[in-house]
Amino acid sequence: MSRRILLAVCVFCMHAANAQKEYPVKAGEIPNEVLPNEAMYVFPAFTEGVAWFKNGTSSTQRFNYNFLLDEMHFINEGGDTLAIADPLLISYLVIDSLRFYFDNGYVREIFKKGDYKLALKQQMVQIPYKKRGGYDMPTETGSIE
């Protein structure tokens, strides 16, 4: 039974991982200045969460994961957006109902069974430039100017 559940979760994750959306950034533009927040953050707004440190203490802040920069951001008391300086001090973060771990970057737990955890790494990648053809659609044809 547990093998079937694990297989179903893996199939779901593979399907979800193929869902891609493109956000064009022109040459010379800084991505985090031109991309909308929904293209860079997991949550539409900073959400209250708890960071659990390896020494047993915790901190409650408003967090959001920026997968463009692979940083966990939070809002401090002054209203500034800051990144967690040393994520290796944190065991895990719980934001809303999502649990994040740091393992050479942030990963989000999507399934747990006993001692086993299945996590998802969400990130942005740069795709090769494609020329624009008719109706501003991308094309790999070399003769379009």
C-alpha cells in the first residue's frame, strides 16, 4: 500500500514539475526588478511562519521563499525584506502548511512516511534566447529578422 502511495506522489510530482511558464527578460534588464512577485515567490504575499533552529529555539516572522534567488526572505520589524543569512543554522521552516528544509538550497517537503521525506526543489532556469516570429511567438528559425 505504501509503495502505491509513493508511486502516486512521484507521478504527481513529475507532472507538476513539467508545468512551466516563461517570463521573458530582455538583455540588460535585472530579473528581480522586472519579474512580477508571483514569478519569484512561492506565496502571493509574505506569510507568517516559524523557523526552527538546530539549537531548539524558534522565530516567528512573515516569510516567503524566493526561488529566483534561492533565498528564504522575511520581513523584519522595520518593514525591510531580508534574506536568512545562515540557513545552515535552521532545521526547518513551516510557512502556512508548507515545510522547507535547507540542503544545498531550499527544498519543500511534499510527502513524509516514517523517516522518509520526498521534497521538491523549485527554481528558475535561463532558457536559450529565441527569436520572435509572427504574433510575437518564439521561433528557432534563423531567417527571421
